[in-house]
Amino acid sequence: MKETPNATWPVHAVITNSTYDGLLYNTDFIKKTLDVKSIHFDSAWVPYTNFSPIYEGKCGMSGGRVEGKVIYETQSTHKLLAAFSQASMIHVKGDVNEETFNEAYMMHTTTSPHYGIVASTETAAAMMKGNAGKRLINGLLNVRSNSGKEIKRLRTESDGWFLMYGSRIISIRLNAGRCVLTAPGTASKTSITSTCI
């Protein structure tokens, strides 16, 4: 800033959380230490983080208000919650001038909204409200954990590569440049002439 004439300290920061490779930041630390008046967490891929304690301090809306700051968090609700394609939400924590915020919002959105999309965000919010959302997300986290353990077990037992197809595990063995698919518990094998990667 010293080298730029008339430069001033930024008043707003935009942070992608999670990153595109899945890294979640310590948002509580960022909110307390980043010296700006407002922070926007672009949380497109993680609208579920506020519903499980394992993500505590990792989402923009976690924790309480931060004195003297406004925290924004945007989420692409359609990506991971039950909302129509293109549905998204803006969450705000802190003191904002609602009239100014609404005018800015209307300037950058359509004058012909698709009310089906709007209704789907309301439905998604209702589905996640209270303990129902917490039970849903924690149930999914348990499924993910158990699936990971099962995949690890199957990998150690397999003498080749394997993949999931629907609810069936299919072993893939390389045999003279061909893939041989075998469903465990069956004698049937299917040869595929395409290259295995």
C-alpha cells in the first residue's frame, strides 16, 4: 500500500470456503483477526456445515456476532441441499442497512424470478430447520464414515482394482490388457475390451 498513491486499507474481504479441493478454513479465527469491516464467505459447496458439530468454527455463520463487523455467507443451496438448480442463499450476521442491502441485491438479480426456485429454497430451509437438519447431516456423515471403512476393507481383500456400481461392489482385474469385471459372490464375469485406467 505504501507504493500505491491514495491507497486505503480494504473494507471488505471475500474468502472461498471451502476451497475447490475441500479445505475448510478456521472461520472463527478469520472473523476475529482479519482487519476489515465485512467478510463474505463464498461457501458454495458447503451449505451443510452449520448442521454438524464437526464443522464448528469452519463456516461463516458459526459462532456469535463479531463486534463492528458484518459477516456474509453465500451458499449454492442447489448443490447439496434439496433445492432446484441455480437456487442459492445469502446469510447475513451483523448490522446492515436493509434498504441498501435490498437495493444492491435487486440491482444484481432478475426482475423476473422463477418462483419455483424461490419456493425450493424455502423447502430446503424447512427441511434443515432445528434438529431435523442436524439428524440428516449427522446420518449422512455416518454413512460416509461406514462407506469409507467398507471400501478400505474391500480394497485390502481385493487382488485387483474395484469400484462401486449401484449397491454392488465390482472387482476389476487386469488380464492381458483387458478388464475383467466380477461381482463378488457370483461366478459371472464380463470382459471389457476398453482400456482400464
